[in-house]
Amino acid sequence: MTVDRVRAIPGIGVNLVGDRADATDDAELLRLENLDTDLRPPAVALAATHAAIDADHANSYLPFQGHRGLRAAAAAHVSRISGTELDPETQCVSVAGGLNGVLNALLATVSPGQEVVLAEPIYAGLINRVHLAGGIPRYVRVEPSTAGWQLDPDQLAAAVGPQTAAVLLMGPAMPTGAVLTREHLDALAKAVRGTDCWIIYDAAMERLRFDGQPPLHPATHPGLAGRTITVGSASKELRMIGWRVGWITGPQGIMADIATVGMANVVCQVGIAQDAVAAALDAPDADADVRAATEIWRQRCETILRQLASYPVVPPAGGWSLLVDTTELAPSAAEAAERLFELGRVAATPMAHWGPSAEKYVRLVFANEPEGRLTDLGARFDAAFGG
């Protein structure tokens, strides 16, 4: 019999499409369904990983909260972006990837029955972790337009109520690529004043912006700095998906609780991976490395937008993916994804369970296919939908 906490958690869809695509063993199939990337991790990270295989300290549970070098690098990284001063000993722990970090933060801040504000469409895995923590998602719709996705600051603020334990923010968000603005932070600061509400900021893609602007971290706002918990990850910006390393920073009091949750959950992170992530974060050319990768992903995104100019595509402001509205293309997003797979030879994920307004979209990930393989995407869509 399925227990209550699992009964409320549907699948994310990506695994089903990915498994089906793997089973075809078809080199002509465009793999646009999963957040992988073909861009290599930083060279310094690869070298550090090789060295760690022979390092005795890397083959250890200790320290449970993460290697000191990693915590120092992560705390310095978040301090620089957020404008805060974080103590790596008391305000930073390592986690097994960003989503492990999000779950740990939710478990430490959300009591069963409390609400967590989410701007949607949003990654189903984040929604599922709210449910796992016993929380209730409180959705705010991000509206599509020809210029991109727009989140109304007043609606975001209005979603904060007496039962709100946390606001879970991401920018650029997954899967929309929507970014945060100063107006969002101003509105939230007013809404949470005098409350115990936390801001949980998923920073996995914060530097992957196509407008060239720096990240907008919630802790840069004086009204949010003391209540912001940052969850970072090496998977997206550093392209270190298989290393499974992330970090959490925040105010000292709540970090003690988050560390306790971590000890009761995954316990510790991959030992041979932590030095590599620290090296990538500390590298003198770290920002230039991320900018160079972002420019490649931006060019791929632009190619898709050109290829699908006659289709209802919502342009992202950053990140790794974009959404296509299937309302006029097929009876459902699932049927649209099926046609793309069978007739267009495109693996794409329908957005069921990615938020109340997400059901009509399919997601295309542009991080894992070279630009040259995207130049016939329009013809593939035409084959799927009779264009």
C-alpha cells in the first residue's frame, strides 16, 4: 500500500522519455528531453577528480558536513554574489547535489501542513520535494508572452500568507528560463516583514543569463538577507552533473538545523568529487568559464527559436530549456510529445505535473545537442504536426 507522502508525488516524465530514447539506440534522434550537457566540466575540476582517486582523505565519510576546502570555496562564492559574509564553518554545508539541498532546506523549515510558495511552471522535482517535506504548494502563475515569461511581483507577494513557511525561488527558473527582478525582491521583502517565512533560493542556474547581467541574489536585498537560504549546485553552471555535489548557505541558526537534517538524510557527499568542485569554484577564470558555456547555450537557444519561429514557443531569458505551447498542435502535450518522438524523431518531455498551468507545454532542452544538429528542428516539427 502506498503511504500518504508518496501518494501525492507523481512522476516527472523526463525519466520515461529518456528511457524510451535510450532504448531506440537511434543516433538520428534529437535528445532534447533531459538536462544533460555535452559541454565538458572545467579542466581544473577534471584534474582534481583524477588526483582525488589516490587521495586517502577523499575516501572518507568525514567531515560529515563536507570537506573544508569545498565549504570555504562555496561560502566565498555565495558571499561574492550575494554581498554577504558567510562563515564556512557555521554557515555552509555540502550536499549531494542541488535537489538534495532543496529537500534538506525544506525539511528544516517547513512543518507538515504549511505552505511553500512556488512560481510555476516549475520543475516537478521541486514540487515533489515540497510534498515530501509535508508542505502544501501555493502556486503563482508565470505568464507567457512573445518577450518571454513574466511573473507579477504583486501576485508573488500576495501568495505569502499566515501559513507560508517558505518561498522557493529560482532564476533563471527551470523549465521556463524566467529571471528575477528587483521588483520581485522589493515585493517579497514587504510581504515577509514580521513573519517567520524563509526564502529558499535555488541558485543552480543563476549565472546562466542570456542578457549578460549578473545574478540577482535575494540576499542582496536588505529585507531578505537575514532570511535567505541559498542552495547551490555544480551540475549546471560547472557542467559537473555526475559529481553530485552542491552546497547550502544561510543564517547560522537555521544552518544548524539543516546540518542535522543532512546527517539524517544522505549523511555525506561523494568524497572524490568535492575537491574538484572546490577547484572549479576557486579557479581565477571561473566566471569566464561560465560565460563561455552560457554563450554556447544561448546560441543553441537562438537556433531553436529561429527554427520554430512559426510555432508557439516562449523564449527563455536564460537556463537550459524552453517551452512550446501545444494547445493548437495536438489534443494534449503528451500526444504532441508522442508525435515529435515518432514522426519528428525528437525526444521532448510533456510538462504534466510541473504546475497547474504547465500541462499544455512540452519542454525542449538545448544544452546537450550541438548547434549543427538543431538546424533541421523546424522540419522535424513540420513532420510531426503537418506544418
